[in-house]
Amino acid sequence: MRRWWVLALLLLAFVALQAKLWWGEGGLGEARELDLRVSDQRAENARLQQRNDALSAEVEDLKSGEAAVEDRARSELGMIKPGETFYRVVEPAKASVPRVEQAQDAVAPEPRP
């Protein structure tokens, strides 16, 4: 009879430890959630690293290349070389055309005596 109590006690301890492993604080569910957060953060880090690499390449190009400085001066500042003629093409703004009913109301003739 004593063996059954020992076996029951061991079984109860096993169930308690398994419950803590599966559902307790720091258990498998929380570990999965942390793995997902780590993989998301790694993807974000990779995206930011690509952006940093592109910006570093652009800075290096601006430091060493005259063509990049010229291109940026032309596009952002509107600078031109001596002897060049600058043409700015401006789209005409769409004038607000009143509707026919509004125009008739605004210019209604006065009755003559």
C-alpha cells in the first residue's frame, strides 16, 4: 500500500512540473512568443542595415564624386552651368469655372420698367 502513495506522489509531482513547463511563467508558450519577436527584430535590423548601407554609399559618393554633387545641386537647388539656359515649365492652374446655374444667378438681368 505504501508503494501506491509513492507512485501517486511522483505522478502528482510530474504533472505539476509539466504544467509549469507548458503553461507557467517562462514556459513554452512564452518561449515561442519570444522567438517570434526575435525573428521580427532581425528582419527589421536587416531592413535598417540595407538602408544604412545605401546612405553610406551615397555619402561616400558625395564625398568623392563631383558628378553626384552636381546632380544634387541641379535637382535640389536648381543650379545651372554657365552658358546654359534654364527653362521652367509651369502647368497652368485650373481656373475655377462656375457652373451655369451659378453664373445665371450671379448675372441675372434686372427687370426693366
